[in-house]
Amino acid sequence: MMLMIKWVLTDENFGHCGRPNATNQQTDTLFQEAYELSRWTRMPNEYENLHLFMRSVAHQQFMFQKDFSYADFARQFVLFADLDDGHRLSRAFSDAYGLEIEQFLTLSLGLVGKYLRGNFEPVRQHWFSTLAIPDAARIVPVFFSALSATPEQMREFLLENGTRQRAADEYVEQTPLTAKPFLQVGEEYWPVHVAVLFRALEHYVYDQLRAIDPEWFMQSFGKIFERYVHEVLAPIHARIYIEDELKRLRTTPGKVVDFLADEEGANIFIDAKGVAGTHEAMVTHASRTLRNRTKAAALKAVVQANELLGAMVAGEMAEGGPPLKDRNILLVVTYKDLHLGNGTTFEKAVAPADIAEIYQGRSAASSIPLDNIYFMAIDSFEALCGAVMYGELTFSDAIAQAQAADSDAATKKFDFRQHLQEMQVAQRIPAVVRDRVEEAMNSLAEGLGADVS
């Protein structure tokens, strides 16, 4: 349906008036014919690895198959809203949209409350009038301007950010309407789809700042994300070594990971990569393309962890460094899920030659086994750390259960989130996020003067 909306808006005859409305039967026929066109797109056997096909389908479909994530949305308050006013990310957002990140997220929080109650009717600007929002007369119109477009504006937006030509990978793209999830008709703002609205709000600040210039964005966000991962990791009952400490403890120059958790019976190497996959990386049929798009995150983390382990085995760590353990695990934590699976899947589907080069000449003791490597998004890492903190399992326990499932094709999981669901691990919101978003919720509640449904 989202693809049909995009096609209608970008069609060269979009502005022609006077045609009758399509009947329900004609609309159903159009949807069916559009679906049948997908038979001419790339088939599963035309992908270099079946996992690449599954990634492309997941990239397009998963966004419509999940509930609203408070964890993803609320995390933006900690990552972005608390930045100094003079921080270049804060300035870039306010320059682009005319309001502060805190203001945008607070107004978004109000909208989330409306649509989570199942009220999918259009909204008007005066809906916010019952909330005591400072400078509302100015920021509410600006807020809706950021999230919406008239049909004519939406057409221009899509044409500026795409092409008039149809491409086969449109069938597996995430709809570009997440950048403008409301369609403005007169004074009403209609959500194009509630799932599109929810996905937009969950990551809006990250997505829009990254869209300005990914390299420029990551120069700042990489460290912000590392600090956040540390905050999530800190409450667990284990000795945590951080990057600077590991560098000081190394007696020879070399690479280290962002964190190492000294867990009973296992060393947990953790590397934080605040990345999200590009459209090309998420839908590609070619291993080399995905390898090139993930080498700065996935491959780099594998190199760093193995080099650090090698230094530990070689005795190149000063006194007080992490002790050697028989079991070594690497967790690569990304901002969004890259759907890379574990190290074995990554080797087979993405980078066989690179992995062979990394492990060549390494002893078993100085190598992290590929099936001990898992790639996961930050929400999965938050859930895992919550379970570890509450003593429900250890990192090693979780990886052992995931390994057992992934060793059999009948029980193999696509991503780590599915492993956590199988383990019945709850999606807890970290305390640092929960406390921060409660401040915003209390602020809204104080101004609530009436039922705003």
C-alpha cells in the first residue's frame, strides 16, 4: 500500500483533475496487479546467499509487524535532548526544523499517547491546546511542518529524494514516508499509516540528523552512542573495563574494544557502533556490497576483539588487566539492527575472505570463535543487560542458548531479538532512559486540562 501511495504521488499525471474516484473493486485490482509485478523482481535464488534475501524482506516488512517501542522513542531524550544547546547536532536540528530537540520529542510524546489509544483519526494543531506547552503558538505549527506535507509537497519531497523511474528494489524499500508520516489536508493531519508514524517517531532525530551527512553525523554520534552503551552496561554485576583503561593496560600498541565485561567463566568483549544500514546495504543481493557497507562496523569490531584477546594471551597486558578465560564472546552493538546474525552467518553471507584473513595464523586460544560473535541492535542489548542485571541469566548463558538454537536449521533465529523472545527476556527500559522520559511525561501531565483524545 505504501508503494502504491508513493507511485500515485510521483506519477506524471498526478495533477490531472476531473477523473472519477476508483471503486473498491478497482482499487483491489490495482493492489493485486502491483503485487503481481513483484514476480519480476529479484528472486531468492538470485541472491548470493539466502540470508541476504531474508534481510531484504525483513527490512521492508518488520516495520509493519511490531508495536510502538517506548524504548526506541524514549532513548532519543538521553541521546539527543540532553546535549548542550551549542552542540553541533543540537544546532543542526534547530536550524533545520526551527525548534529544539527537547521540544520536538515532548510534542511527539503527546502524539504517541493519542495514537496508542487506538484513535487513528486525523489531528489538528489545536489538539495540543489542552497542554501547557511553552511557546506553543510558535512551535506546534513548526512541529507539524516537520512531520507533514500536503499532497503537492509530498510529491515534490519524493521526487527530490528519489527518481521518476521504477526500480526493482522499491518492493523491499522502507517507505520514504517515514520522513513525512502525516498528510496535510486543509487543517487536518492524516497519518499515512500508524506503523509508519510510530517508526518515524521512534528514530526521527537520529534519522534526520544522519540524513544531513552520515559521515559528519557519526563524527559526533559515535562517542555519544558509546557513552550510552556504557550507561546501559554499568549496572550489571561484573567488572567493566572501558576502552581508555584497556589502552593503558596494553603494554604494546594495538587495538582494543570499547568495553570488556569480566563475567564469571567468560570474558565479554563489547563494541559499540552507532550505525544503521543504508537502503543499499539492507536490500543488496551481493555479498561484496554488504561487506563494503559494514566493514567499518562489523569487520572492524571482529579485528579489534581478536587483537585484544591475542594481546591478553601473549601476556601483553599490565597487572590489573582482564584475566584470561576459556570462553570469550564478542557482542557488536549497533544503533539499528543490521540483521547480520552471528559470526558464522556473517562469514558465509558477507565476508568469507576477510574473516579468513583475520583468523589466519591465530591460535585457538587467541581467537574468538565465530559462533561466539553476535551482532545486535541497541534495544536487544538493553534487554539482555536488564536480564543480566536482575540475575535472570548471564551473557554467557544467553549466548549458549542462542548457539544451541542456531546450530539447527529448524530452530535457527534471524536476529538476536528473536533469541531473546524465545528466552522470554522482557524488553526493559534502562533506568537512565525511564527516569528521563518520566520527566517529560510529568511535564505534559501537569498541563493536561482535558481529555485530548
